[in-house]
Amino acid sequence: MDTKLTDLKLRPALLAELLQLGFETSGDMAHLSNAQCLRIPGMAGRDWRKIAAAMEREPFINRPATRGQ
């Protein structure tokens, strides 16, 4: 769970933002909810899926069950 963010090969702008916010490992971000993580500037798509996997989380926010039931 303590994978270094530099080892995840994130986009340089996102990596710089995360380091500036004081996050060095995926464990440092464990206290944040998925929604809070996705509000970090530059966090989206492939980079979010990599970080979510390192934190052993499902990368999607509470998807509703199939509609119409």
C-alpha cells in the first residue's frame, strides 16, 4: 500500500501537484475519499486508476445499480 508515487509513472504535472501537497506514497493519500482524490487538479483517467490500484481501491465512485429496476 505504500507505493511511491514516483514509481507509478504519473504525468509530470500531476506528480508535481501531489508532491507539493505533501503526498509521497499511495499510503499518504489513504485518508482521502475517492471524490477528494479526484478533486486534485490534474487527477483523472489513467493516473487515477493507477493510484487507486496502488491504494487497493475501486477507482469508480459509487456507481448506481442498473437503472429502471
